[in-house]
Amino acid sequence: MTIRLPAGDGGFRAYEPREEPLAATPGTPFTSRTVFSAAHVVADPFADSTPDSPAAVDWDATLAFRRHLWSHGLGVAEAMDTAQRGMGLDWAGAAELIRRSAAEAKAAGGLIACGVGTDQLTGPATLAEVRAAYEEQLALVEESGAQAILMASRALAAVAKGPEDYLEVYGHLLRQSAEPVVLHWLGPMFDPALEGYWGSSDLDAATDTFLQVIAAHPDKVDGIKVSLLEARREIDIRRRLPQGVRCYTGDDFNYPELIAGDEQGFSHALLGIFDPLGPLAAEAVRVLDTGDAKGFRELLDPTVELSRHLFQAPTRFYKTGVVFLAWLAGHQSHFTMVGGLQSARSLPHFARAYELADGLGLFPDPKLAEERMKNLLSLYGVTQ
């Protein structure tokens, strides 16, 4: 049996769906790498909401997905951009998500780290107000018992006059943090408002400032997450980190080679693509735990085409593909997103995502995924 998929040029192509999923079983945490999956939120499809209203979240389905990730040994990076922070999920919603997920992690024995930002600021802010907003969110995450991830701030990018303002704000936060944090550098391809972060649009100059922050407080930095989609730059930064500070790759284009590493080191992982790839990614890391880097690459390299497809420009809309695949995989009963973001990608984009994911065996029930894909196609007027 085949399914007609739009080819993107006005025509169609026939695709024969896979009949069996990839065999992947739950397991314990990893020994060679620390691996987080940034996780999406599941919208409540029955809430009477609009794109401008506060997020309506299906908490049961959202927390169930986190238990799915923990069951495979992955950590959860909570309330990050994958959870639509700043793209449908406001600070009130993020705070509730952090509280609920941290409590769930404690009950499940799962690893969790949560995003700390300044998104309660909705207009122009002073440097002092940015610092206070960060402090408020840091306190909530620490009170929840989760590790803190200091996210890049749109408000700081807007008000900072140069590198010295970043050094002052981050230095202040690191001095008062109770435990070592993860510093997150999110590139403008993920959020255009972060252009010029660390005080310069010159990435070499920005990198120097970033490393200066870490060098001043190495005991307060567990690691860094770099999301610039430039493998060589990440490797360069990784080699310049103080002893004991980890690099968590956020490069959804080049993650297999960065996690595998080289003779001078490797990256851990904090990736949005590990939301749909969870079980397969976990299987690959367990192979790497045995010292088999070749086997790790053989499992994970074929996933890069799907990841690059989901994260294609405009990259910030990758969340749409992530939630789409969660629906096809049966992790939620609908394809509805916070803020109506399910409309952010085209039907040909969805069709290719389905084809690539199915080919990898990502769907626990390939028949369910096929039926749901056909239902979506029929809504667009495609007959089989």
C-alpha cells in the first residue's frame, strides 16, 4: 500500500510506509554523555483561546511526554524555546510548567534542567529590570529543585550597550546562583531578536565575551549550550573552556559528530531534535557508552536529514515539525499548538517530515501514523 504525498512542485509522489518501527526499549541513564532533550508542550485543543491569549496547556499529555523521555534515560530541558517560550508560552505558563515538571521529575527520578529568562518583561526595560527579572526566574527554578539554564534574553539584547553590560548582568547572576548553571547561547536563526548577543554581531568578538563570563566564574558554570549551527565554532569554544566546564551541543545540524567528539574532547547534548528522536537517540548513546563511536554514528547519522529538514529556515518554526511528529507518533491525540503555530509550516514540509521519520522507524505504530497523515492530507483536499 502506498500513500500520495505532495512533492512541493504541484505534483505528487507515491510513498510506501514502513510496516515495523525501530526496536528501542526504555533504559537507564547514560554513562559517557549527559544528554538532555528539550521538550515541547501539548496544547489543550478544547480551550477557547486565540493566538494572543495565554497558553492553554494539556498538562496530562505534556507531563506524560516527559515521562516518555525519562523512561529512555534522557534528561528533560524544560521551558526552553522548544516549549515555545516567547512563541506562545508566556512567563506565567512557563512558571507553571517548571513547577509541574520539576515535581514530576522528582517523582520519576528523572534528570531535569529548566530555562531561566526575562520573558515577564513585555516592553522596554532597564538593565536593572533585566537583572531583577532573571533573579525572579532563577529563584523559582532553584526552589523547584531543578538545575538552572540561563537563557539568552531578548530584553538584555535590546538594552545592552556593549559587552560590559553582559559581563555585569551574568556576573551578578552567577555570583548568587546556588548551584552551577548552564549558560545558553541561542543564535539569531532561532530568535532574530538575539542578534548581536554578547555585545557584538561579530561572532569572534561575541565568543570572547562569552568565554570571559565563564572564565570569571568557572565554579558556577556546569556547562554551556551553544546553538549557532556552526560545528567548527562549537569545537573551538569547547577546546577553550576551563577544566570541568562541559559543552552541551545545541547544534541540530551537526550533533552526531559533535557528540562523538575527537581526540581533544566531545560535546554532551541539549537538543530540540531529541524530542522526536528520543528512543533512537538513547539507543545510539548507549552504543557510545560501550566505546563504539562507529556504531553510534551509524545509528545517529541517518537522522540528520530529518533534523535539517525540521530546522530549515526560518529555523524558529522547527517546533511545528516537532509537535507534528509527536502527534503522528501517538504522544498526543491532536495536531494543535499553543498560539496556533501548527500553521507555520506547509503541507509539503509535513509530508517530507513524515516520510523521513517513517523511514527511520520513529513511529511506534506506523499504521496510526499513516492514518493520521492521510487525515491531514484529506483536510487539504488530497485524495488517496
